[in-house]
Amino acid sequence: MVEMYEIIYNYIKRYINIGWIRMDNNKALSTEQVADILHVSKSTIYDLIKKGEITSYKVGRKVRFTQEDVDNYIAKSRSLQIALSNKAFLQNDLVFELNQCCKNFIICGQDVILDVLSNYLRLNGVSALRAYIGSYDSLISLYQGKVQVTAAHLWDGDTDQYNIPYVRRLLPGIPAVIIHLTGRMQGFYVAKGNPKNIKTWNDFAREDITMINREKGAGSRVLLDENLRLLGISGRQINGYANETSSHLTVASAVSSGEVDVAIGSEKIAKQVDNIDFIPIKKERYQLIVKKDDLNTHEVMTMLKIVRSATFKKEFGNIGGYDTTDIGKIVAET
């Protein structure tokens, strides 16, 4: 275990030193923002405060954090639930080292629903770890045998399907099973009142519009790029296309502050950020992918039992932004 913590700490320290973390220690962060940065629920943040594992302060009745508080928690935490802001630091080489030293059950993906799932797995005796990697890179990690489960929301413009075409392409020769987890709405973040009347993908190419993009391989980025391809629009025609970040919250905040006019993200994040409107564009399918050879293992069978349970479905059925219809259903085999 000590070896594993040293691996994590050294990677964190390395990426901090090379400047992948853009720290503003004086900026006050809300509970919702810290939860998004750490990819956990708000209740988990309150639990960390109660246990004294993360430093916070109060402004009136509101709990606030500095960036330094969050960075210190990330660097010092002895928990295996690690998530880092602005870049998916748990990259493929770190996932490989964790897998080699721990031999644990690793789930890739960036939604909080996966954090809750991994908590349930541990309660059921499965030692589950989390890797916060985008959909495209997660599938590559699954193909390379570095992880056991990946979550993806990759839209294919030619077939209007989610994930199946990508699983076939990125896992060549490997039979895989795709399991539906949740439906989520993707759309545009725009300024309150939508002053620039942004309604369609064509508007991204307007000279008076500036966007902020997600990183390559993220589901939201793939949705953008596929629609631009179908419309014959080059990214070079779009102001801000090359400006990338790996956080839904960061792109929404950029719109809120007036730095940019539009960004792409999920509906539930839009509800956490002031001064923006959400324009729904596409109902996406967020799904789990496992190798068919692993389907009958104890770990995967336990995972399926959990996601199909009434308890798990109820936990997310009442949260805005999640559609739990067909949760746990096997939708395809490749």
C-alpha cells in the first residue's frame, strides 16, 4: 500500500510542478465546485469536512474552500478515490502502475455516478478503484488490459449511435459487452438570456462567437467534432476551438464570467453555475463497457447486481440530469 501511495503522490507532484494545475489560491470555491473537481457528491464533501480531511471556512452560513485547500487534500489524501481538476491526471501510465501494484478492479470514467458505484462495490467486497479518464482514452485502456470497466458517451454521426461503433473500432478482435447506465442531456452553455441567439452547431462558426472546448477524446468534444464534420465546418473556422479544458465546470464558468460565448456540457452542471442558460441538444447514452470474457467474473457480476438494484436506481432517479430508464440493460455485444 505504501508503494501505491508513493506512486500517486509522485505523479501529482510531477504534474503540479510542470504547471498542469492552474492554481488560484485566493479564489473561493463552493461545495458544488469542489465536488465537481474531485468527482464526488456534495455529501462526500461534507463528510470530508466532518472528518477533518479537507480544510474549509465559512462565509456566513456558506462553506467555502481555497484552491490550496483542494490541492492539499489531493496531495495528502490516503483515499483511493482520487480526482484532479482541469486535467485527467490519472492517465494511462499511472493507471498501469496502479494496476500492477494493486491488482484491483479499476473503473474508468468521469461522472459522479461511477464514484457511487465504486463505493457500493467496496461495500460488497470488491476492491474498486477509480480512474478519471475521458471516454476515448478509457476504451484504449480497456483494450490494453489496464482497466476492467470503462464508461463512455461517444456519438457516431454516421449511424446516430452511441458507443457501439467506437467499441468495435477501438477493441478490434476483442468481444465486448455494452451495458446501459444512464441517459444524460448534452447541450450548449450560453450567457443568461442567450444574448447572441446561439441555437445550432452552425452558430459556432460565426465571427462574433467564441467558444471554449473540451479535451480530445471527451464525449462532449466528440459530439462537437462529429457534428462539425457532418456540416463541413473546420475547427479552424471557430474562435476558441483550440482552447481546451477537461472540466464541465470550467467551461460553464468561462461562459458565466463572459470569457467566452458558448461551451458544450451536461445539463446537471448548468444548474450549478450562475448566469448561464442551457440549450438542450442531444440526449446521450452513458454506458459501461466490459470485455465479454470478464462478464461472468465475481467483480462484474457484483457490479451488474448493484446497478440493476432498486436502491441504486432510486439514488439517481431523483437527481436532475439522470434518466435511469433501462439502467443495467445489456444493449449490445460486439
